[in-house]
Amino acid sequence: MTSELHPDNQNQIDDIAQVNVWFTYHAPHASQIPLYTKIRDDAKLLAQTIVLSCPRGVERDAAINSLRMAVMFANAGIACQ
């Protein structure tokens, strides 16, 4: 892979290694499953609170989408550790 890099980018080998980690499937280990479950369950409670507390609209949609992204990034953080 390094031979395909532009000469100016040779110092970015660590970045390529990180990209490889991010774009590789990481099957969950048994010890990680409770962490994923806790994050998802707590986010679900917050999402329900948001839906019940906020009127329909772009702000509520943005809040729910942001929460979904937070769960995704938290899960990725667990998977890629």
C-alpha cells in the first residue's frame, strides 16, 4: 500500500492504518455486548423523552438524528478499541 502513496504523503502511514481499522468489520466480543446494550438502551430512553417533550419539527428530528449519531460513534469507539 505504501508504494501507492504520493511521496508527499509517506508520513501519513499511521493515518492509513487508522482508516483500515475504521473500515474493517469488528465482530463484538462477549465483554462488549453489555456496553453496546447499555448505550442503546440509555439512548432509547433519551429519544423517547425527546419525542414526548418536543413538538414535531426539524429541531426534534435533528436531536434524534444527533442521538443516533452519538450511539453510532460510541459503538464504533467500543469496536475499534
